[in-house]
Amino acid sequence: MIKAEQVNPETFTDAQWQQYYALRELLYSRYDDLFVPVPLDAFKESNSASIQKNRLAIYIIYHNDKMIGYLRYYLQAQNNMVQAIILEEYFSGKLETCLANALLKCMENKFHYKCIWRGTQPETISLIRKISDLKSNSAAWFRLNPANVSDAELLEFANPEIIAKHNLRTEFHKYVPDNLIENVAEVANILINDMKREDIHLGFNFTAEQLRDDIALNKKTGNATYHLMLFDEENKIIGMSVVAISAKLPQLVNQRITGVLSHGRGKGLAKWLKCEMLRKIKNDFTDVNQIKTECFTANEPMINLNKSLGFELYRTDYDYYITPECLREFLGLR
């Protein structure tokens, strides 16, 4: 029997958390090579807190009594983003129906009229396309071994004279200081929402509270999210580059956002940020042998910058809008 059960942190046992944790690591090892692992206790704490703060809903998928996958429904910051990963050997029509029912129930409980589902394995991508043809954005994934970029190339682009020329200064932090959290969240929101993308109606919301929670979790787990920031003469952040490094997987860097506010563009500052961050990784984090990064396929300036630095395009993901109506139609409930 295939069934979906929602996780309730108050009744989900330690043994169930251990099973879910082990399953998630197994699934990510197969389908998402950007997975950044955290210890079990931190995993349990962060997921429980996100559920209790109404940021996340988790449905565990069972075959009889065995956990075979999960559906995660992220609220607020990720525009009600859905992620589902299942052991492929259990995929069937009944499992597709189970996933669709779980998602419909979640959307109805939250009174949501749409969400975005990104497939991370061929089976879920096939299911998504059966349910909806309402495409949102697509994402291009790049990778680079920093050893393949010479210091001379990086110094050519990350020339400190560019910063002095425009009367700017920089700061580099493992954890964003308390006095900068509000400004970092504000600038990150602007940069994310200003990115070139196919679906311009899709907005993003990243709050200072979420940043504080991320910092607290990173400090507890030993993970880090490094921020390289550019400040203007009024000590306001006008640009940043962000990378994440896991304590359990120090050879992999996840390059997140790099960008400059609109009034600072056209001066080569985004390239400077990207190259300076790459130079720091290459010289200060010698265990790193791979940097991976994602951007919208419509973001040609960032794609061109990535390619100019030697990043290789290796994967493209596609996002689709899901509505309660299309789920009901797929399930034959209309």
C-alpha cells in the first residue's frame, strides 16, 4: 500500500527522524549532487522549527511501513515551492496519485491557489508534466574546478583598483554580523527579484528573520555561508557574492547569489565580486575541488560571466506552476 503521512514534530519519533534523515541522504546522493549535509540533531531541529513557524510542510511517502520518499512544501521565501524525491523503483500510477493527493491536501489546507514544482529526477519531471503545462522558469547549473583558473586571470578581473576607483570598500564574513543582517536581507531581496528570468511575475521574499535562523543553524553545525560585500561611501551594501560550504563536505562550494544594485552596474563590479570570491576560495579553501552555481536560463549576463571564467553548463531544470484545479483534473475529481 502506498500512503502519504504529514510530519508532526510533536508526534514524529526519534526513530522516524533517523529513518527520514537516512532516506534523504540516500535520495540526495542519487539526484542532487549539490546536497549539503547537516548532522541529524540539527536536521531534526531546523525542520521542526520550520514546520512550527509555518514555513514548511513535509509528507513522508510509505510503501507499506517502509519510507520510500517525501514531498516537501516550502512556504513564503520560495513561493510555495514543492520538492518531491522518491526511490525510483517504487514509481507507479498509484504513487503518482498519492503524491498528487498529498500536494492537493497541502494546498487546500494552506488556501493556496498556486505553487511551483521543480522536478529533480526523471520520474517526478514526467509526473509534473502530466499534471501541468504552465511553465515558470528554467535554471542553468554550472560547475568549475577552481584549480583550472589561474591566479593571473583572477587578479586581472579582481583588480583592487576597481574598488578604489569607485570609492567603495569590501567586507568578508563567515557569518553576517548582527548589525548587517537587515541590510543584507534587503539587498538580497532586491537582487533576487531583479534577476532576468522568464517568469517576471514570480517574486521572492527573503527575510531578516530567516537569515538569522540560517546563521544560527550554520554556527551549530559548523557549516558556513560566506558573504563578500561591497559598501558605498554611506556604508550601505550595494553588492554581494555569497557561497555556502558544508563542514561535512568541504570539497564542494555552492555559489549562491552574486549581484550589484542597479545604480552600481556597468562598472565591472559583479565580475569583480565573482572573481574575488573565486580567488578567495582557490587560495584560502584548498580542499575545494568543485564550485557549483545556478542561475535562470534567461539571465544572459550571468551565464556569459560564468562561461568566461570557465564554468561548464551541466544541467537544466524546469519549474512548473501547479494549481488545485490541475491537480483535481489529474486525479479525476472534476
